[in-house]
Amino acid sequence: AQSVTQPDAHVTVSEEDSLQLKCKYSTPWSTYLFWYVQYPQQRLQLLLKYYSGDPVVQGLNDFEAEFNKSDSSFHLRKASVHWSDSAVYFCALSAQCLSL
Ligand SMILES: *[C@@H]1O[C@H](CO)[C@@H](O)[C@H](O)[C@H]1NC(C)=O
């Protein structure tokens, strides 16, 4: 009953361009939302998470994501990308109460 969808499999941007990675979620419950990143040859790491409060969440490396309830989205964005941002980005959700 719960899912996340990342419509763009591959995103190519130029150095210093802005970046948006889309994430739409579907859940009947209140939820925790997460963005994880996996840099080449590294482990998955948490970029940021949202549960409640300010819908704009700041993360590592100048990333931020915005929770939009009416749109059921949690898009990740960065104002100016660097080549070192090349990675695999995962949107995730959990309906459980986690202690992080
Ligand atoms: C949330 O999404 C809706 C529908 O796409 C959009 O009209 C609205 O501007 C968004 N809200 C914010 C705060 O970005």
C-alpha cells in the first residue's frame, strides 16, 4: 500500500547547474521520507529525512528536499551541482516510528 516513485532513471546536468530529483510517494499513513545517496564505491548514506514541521529539509552537501503533501511529493534539489555529486539517489519512506 506504500510506495515511492522516482520518474527519472537518469538525470544529466552540467557543472554548476541546478538539479531536481523527483520523488512521489503513496501512503495512507503519516510517513517518514528519506533521501539516500550512494557515491561510487561507497556505502549508502542518508542525505536527509522528513517527518513533520518545516517542509523544507536541509541535508548533506547543500542538498534540500521539500515535502509537498498536496502533490504527494518529496523532491530533492541542489542549487549548483559539482561533478562529485554524480551518484545514485534513492527516495524511501517508512510508516514506522524510527529512532535515528
Ligand atoms: C505543491 O504542489 C502543488 C501541485 O503541484 C503546487 O501547485 C504547489 O505550488 C506546491 N507547493 C509548494 C509549496 O511548492
